Amino acid sequence: MAVQHNQISAPQEEEQIYIRYLVCKSYSAIGEICKGELENIPADTPHFFQNKVGLFQKYLIESNPEDYRQEHMWGKSFSDQAEYSKKNPDVRVIDKTSENLFHYFEAQRDPNRQELNKNVAAKDLISSLLLDHKVSTEQISSAFAYNEVCGGSVFQEIYRLRPVWTVYLAITNITNRPVEYKSLIGEYENVNDIAFRPFLKKVNSKTSEIDFPKAQLVPKATVIVPISTLLGPLNGEAPNLNWKEMADISTGEVQTFGHGNGSNITNETYLIGPSIFPKVLKYKIASNIIEQKIHEFDLTNLYTIDRFWECGSCPHLFLNTINGKKYWGELFADEPNRVQTVDINIPEGVNGCTIVELEDEVSYISEIILNDNLLFSKIILRKDEQLSFPVKAGDSLRLSGFYEPICTSTNSVLNPWIKNEIVKEFMNFDRVNA
């Protein structure tokens, strides 16, 4: 998938080589790159330069016990929140107001080392390595629980894991002549194990010059150089994107490519394995050897690659208060295409309700009855559409309807963390635009 020309900002100086950082957040895309499959890299004519960083990333992919790595792992199911709290007396109830990051979840707790070794390590290489190297459990995983209402009703726990992101230097020949890349000069962190450390902390760092193979790069050709492996924030925060474009790819997923600033996650992001902090590129054009400085990799100026399965679940209900919206939960969630009824007693402090369709589906609201009076009937909501109406504390609200998913993919799975991100994005947008 080539980059759209009008989305790429031109170099600030009269440079002949265009250099930028790519952060790959998709595990399936990382796997493809490690195999040398570059057709979905957002660059024309990509070439992969293997090095110690790339070999470390390949080890993480090939040695993982599971074929795919989610950013969460399923825990146990409970009949309800009371049973869950009895089993886990240290659990914390989550506030679902707009100031929180975890609107979709009801409770959170900190699993201990013995539990993570038993329930997580055998299925996730990265967590196993962190445990083996005595990284604190608070840095490895956090347990969240929620009401799983799709297809039944249980109180489900998941283990949130740190996402693995790989970072590449993309070096593109933007001249109309062949160019030979000679070497890359930078600070090289040569570590022999996972070496979990804060992003801003360098270890065993020394300046080194890495030679490229002797080859002529045609115009528009790009060399992809692995430079580091990141573990993203446990809380799910991600770089703030200025723009992004989306495209369907052959796996059935949607791939996104965007540009943004990750300064908001710098203190929550960690490095593992060997890393390179590039400083200077040496290249030869005609008979001239040229040195071009490279801006420091500091998360403030980067391009991101990510993927997701496009599939929805249920419409979402929010309660409006003087302090903003509070997340109530999903509606009509038992199964698609079957009319269901939900009864709600409006709590104190609530002055309105908002029903929002946030996912790829169509919601059909048969009727909304408030205090035995018909308020609405035969309402259809498609993605990003919403319906709001006033209520007051003590009102009796009955909602009837169903949802119809647009997605037909058999590869998609219910992902509570993705749902949390969708709800969080809506609440953040609502708060900013209130």
C-alpha cells in the first residue's frame, strides 16, 4: 500500500533522502515484516535491512507460544460482580465518568507474580520474559473485569498486557537518480536479553557505524531498518494522530496509516532488546559522499501502522449529567437480529440519555417508553449516529430493539479492550466539544 503523496510532508531542507520513523502497532503486520513480506508497508519499492534489532523482533514472533498475540488474555468467568469481589477482595470499582480511561470495565485489580506465572506466562512469551527478569508485576499486567452480555451474561475477567510495537527507520530516495546508502551512524544499545527499561533511559549505549550492503537504490525506493522494540502503555494510551488513512488488505483486516505525536505516552512506554538511535545517514550519489543528519527518535514525530477487524456488536447507552456523560453499557447485546427489551430506573444526578451507534452495524430501536408514555418508535441508527432525550431521576425507561452487524468476518472476535477504546474515544470527543 503506497503512501498517498499529499499526506507526506516534504523534508524541511533541500534533502535528497527522505527519512522518517515508522511505528508498527499491529502484531500481524510485525509478523509479515519479520518474514520479509513487505507488500503492506506504506512505501514504494521497500527493501528490508536485517540487523540485530530485527532478529530480536523475529525471535519474539517465532517463539511466542500462540500464533497471534492479543493485548489481553482471557481470565476466569464469574456469575456476577459480587462473586468476583468475594474471590478478589482487593478489587477496585471503576468510575465510569469521562475522566476515566476504562469506561467499558467495572472493576480492576493487580494480579500477583504467582498468578501471572500460572495464567499468563505459558501463553505469552513477552510476559514470561518480563517475569523471568523480575520486572514488577504492576509493569507487566493489570486485570480488568466487565459484564459480558453478548451471547449470555457473565462477569468476565481479562489480563491486560503491554502491546508490543516495532520501530523502523524508513529511508527513501527522493531524487531522480540511483543512490547508494553507505552507512548509518547512531547510538547503539547492544543488550543480550530483554533489558526492560524506560524509553528515555539508555543502557550500554555507544556510537557505532553500521554499513549497508553495496547496492544502488532506484528513485522512490525505501530501505526499512529495524531500530527498536517498544512495549506500549498498559493503560491503552496511544500516540495522538494528526491524520490517518485506511485501506482494506488481503488478510480481511483494515490497515491504518497515520502521522502524529506520541509525547503523551513517553513516560509510559518502555524499550526491550537492542536498540539504535540514528544520528547520521551516509550515502553516495554520483561520485559524492554525503552525510545527512537524522532527527532524534523521541516519539514526538512519527508515522504509525495499525490494523483492526471491522466488526461491531451493540449500541451504547450514556447517561447525561451536569458533569458530562457517564457510560451505562451496551443495549440489546444477547444476540443480533432479535428484539430485546431493557428496563432502566434513572439514577440521581442524571438529566438525559444518549444512545450511540459507535461500530459497524445498524441499530433498530423499536420503541422508547418513558414512564409508560411512548417517546420514540422505529428509530434507525447507523455508525456514528446518536439519539438524545431528557429524563430525570426516578424515571422508568424501557428500551426495545436489536442490532444488525454489517461485518461477516469469521476471523473477528469479541474484544473488550477494543470496545473500551471506542467508548473512551467517544467520551473524550464529547468532553472536548461540550
